[in-house]
Amino acid sequence: MRRKATALWNGNLKEGKGNLSTDSTVLDHTQYSFSTRFEDGVGTNPEELLAAAHAG
């Protein structure tokens, strides 16, 4: 089985925003940004996605 994901980022590192989507649509247009990784922003971050994959 092959699964793909896409990610889009707009703006600079600190103030930019992005979203990601997966073929399964479970993560359809999920937000991510500097604040979701280093602060308490709404959305996901790479560490959370890896932790979920590991738990699965």
C-alpha cells in the first residue's frame, strides 16, 4: 500500500503558516506553524505526528 502526503508553507519561519493533507483525508488541511512546534499554537507538529505513527 502506498500513502502520500502533501504540505504547503506560506511566509517566513516565525510568522508563516502551513497545512498538510494525506491521501486518507484524516489529516485533511491540518494546520501547522512555528507556534504549533515551539509554543502553544493550534495545529500539529512533526514530533506529534511521529509519536502518533510510533503509537500506531
